Amino acid sequence: MAETLTMPKLGFDMAEGTLIAWTKSVGDTINKGDVIAEIETDKATIEIEAQAGGTILKFLAEPGDVVPVGAPIAYVGAEGEQVPEEGAPPPAAEPPSQAEAEAVAAPPKPEAAPGKTEDKDEGEARPQYAEAKAEAEAEGTEEAGFIKASPIARRIADERGIDLRRVKGTGPGGRIVKRDVEEFPVEEAPAAPVKEAAPAPAAAPAPSVELPQPSVGEVPSGPDVEIIEISRLRKRIGQRMVESKLYVPHFYVTTAIDVTALLELRKQLNESIPDEARKISVNDLIVKGAALALREYPNLNTHFYGDRLVRHKRIHIGIAVALPGGGLMNVVARDADKTALGTMAVQNREMIARAREGKVRAEDVEGSTFSVSNLGPYDVDHFAAIINPPEAAILAIGAARKTPVVLDDDTVGVRMIMKATISVDHRVSDGAEGAEFLKLFKDLLENPMRLLM
């Protein structure tokens, strides 16, 4: 039976992607994990992999199409196998029985719905409906009341008081997507009937709403100015950072680290590595130190979701990368506490190169649990970074400089000193924990042989 390939979710805040190009053709045989297309998100151009293997039977999207997360994009199966006609449901989907339909349409009874469940993709709580909804929710839709709409479209409709029954869906199969709700005139939308339900949980830290802009007056024009359109990436960075500064209560802790021994160790390690592509950078050592410190302070490896915290058991460090055309993106060093330093150095170098070439892979940018931003190569002494929600913290690194210091024997010497600042979400942690984490991070870098153990 033919299988459906869908638009993957690449990051917790991704709602849709633009198909740039197919890298395979109808009739090609592919394996699970093969790169089949390039898509553009708000952050980058990303290669996406097939979720199943077989012969490509049909493409459901064309280059240039904006496709919601979870929507079907292609069919694969046995050569010559028939696929559903346009608009028909995917082969695996079966219409619900009358009993299932009634269970889906009816509100849950108190005894059948003891609480609410968390939508990990959207960070919002919803009532726990009958099991008949499970398949639709797994595909990114919710069919309560037989209104097909994505979770983010439902959330925006709730915020704006829009009755989804009056919204025409433009997504696959008439599904209501984010764009449909955002473009629906609010003045024509009477609020949906108020449901009798338990009080809503606390709001997520970064609601997907249009933020008010400050009044800046009329845009200048004429031969003395150049008008530059803002890129999608720059718009997304601006939105995310404004949301972070508005909704996330940051606090900052700074320390000075003697990295003389760290730099000497790096020099010795790289002297034994003839291949330039395998040499270890200062940033690799910093990432390793941060990951090892997070083992002892797992609360900082936590994500904040309004009314609950999600503590990650694996440590994936997001590394901020400056892009040639402006903007930045995080690539992810997975299991940075466990991966051998040499292996991690090669992986980081390759991911950073792909990011700067605009050809990142999905696994390059997904799943960071904590971030590091290093402006040392730009001759910056010290700075405080903005947290990337829903992460609880980010570590900012400055340049290492020759600095006169008083040594243990009360003499004055010259050491290489680097400043590090951690920004922490005060809803998740407090000053003492941030300081303790930074103290351990400093100790690891000042005794760098511990990074190799």
C-alpha cells in the first residue's frame, strides 16, 4: 500500500515550509532517509529526507508551494501502484465510524477527561478527546466538530475570537491553516461559543501574534536613501527576539575565566592532527565545557511551556552561526556531553559550513536544548545574549585577551582571560543556580584535561 510523505516539522515553532525543489523524480526508487527535496523555512533552506522508501508515485506539491507542517507532499510505494485521486484521503486513512464521529464531536465528559494534555509542537493545552482523534492529531490536524484546522490556526482563532465555522480553508482537503485565520477579517467574525471548561493554563512565553510596532513616522525616500526589503530570516529573528525580551524575564551572570591552559591544550591537540578539517576550535572546547556543566545543572537544560517545564535528559547544544548575508542560525551539537571531542569538532565544522552555504539538513538545526553564542572571533570583550525560547538559558562568550592578573603567589603575571555571561529565564531558575553553573563551567575550562575524560 502506498505511503504518504509529509512536510516535516523542523523546529518547535515551524508552521509551514516553502517547497524550493524536488531532488528526485516520479518513478525514482528511494530509501528511507534519502534527501528528496529542499524547502525554505523562516530560518533556512533545508534538505528534507524521505520518511519511507519505495518508488515515488506522485508529487502533491510543486516548487513554490507553501505547505503546512504535516500536509502530504508525495506518495511512495510499489512501482505501478495506484494512488488516491486529488482531494481524496491518504490510503492509510479510513473514515471514522458513526460512534467515533460522535465521540469526536461531543465534548469530553469530566470522568473521561481528567485533565489536559500538552501539545508539544504548539506549547498549548487542549482537552483530552476520544482516541478517534489520535490519527488526525498526529498529522497536525484536529477534527473536533469536523472542522479541519491546524493547532496554530485554532490558537490564533481563539485569541482573536474567530468562529472557525466561518473560515474557508485553503490547505490540503480544505484544512484551515494559519494564513486563513490571519487573513480573516476580525470585524466579521463573531466570537465562537464559549465552552464550559476548566480555567485555561498559563500562556506560552512566545505567542504567535503580530506584535505592535513603534511609531517611526513616514518612511524617507529620495536619492539619499536606499530602501531594503526585510528578508524572511531577518523578520523571523526580529519577531523571536522581541517576543523573548517581552515575555522572558532574563537575568545575567558574568565571570572571567583564565583560558591559558585551555589554549595550550588546544595547541598540543591540533599539533597531532595533520588534517585541517579535523582540528579542534576554541568553540568546540567551550561547547564541551557547557555540556558537561549541564550534566550537573540539568534544570538549565529545561524548556518552559507556560504551565509546565520539560527537562531534557539529553544535552543538545545550539551553536549560533553568523550567516554571510546577515542574520544567524543555530546548528545543533547533539549529545555534546557524550560525543568525543574530535568527533564533535568535525561534525560542528561540517554543520557550520552547510549553514553558511545555505544547505543545512533537518538534523543540523533541530532539537537544541541550550545555546552558546561566541563573539570572541569578532574581538568582542563581553556581551549578554537573548534567550531562544523555549530554552531556559544561553551562554555568551567574549574574546580571550592577554590580561595582567595577580597570581596565587601574589606576583603579577600575564594570563589569557575570557569573559562568559549566562542569560537565564527567571521563571525556570534563579541567580544562585546560574552562578553555580558558571562556576563549574569556569573550573572545567581552567582545568581543561577534564574535558577529555
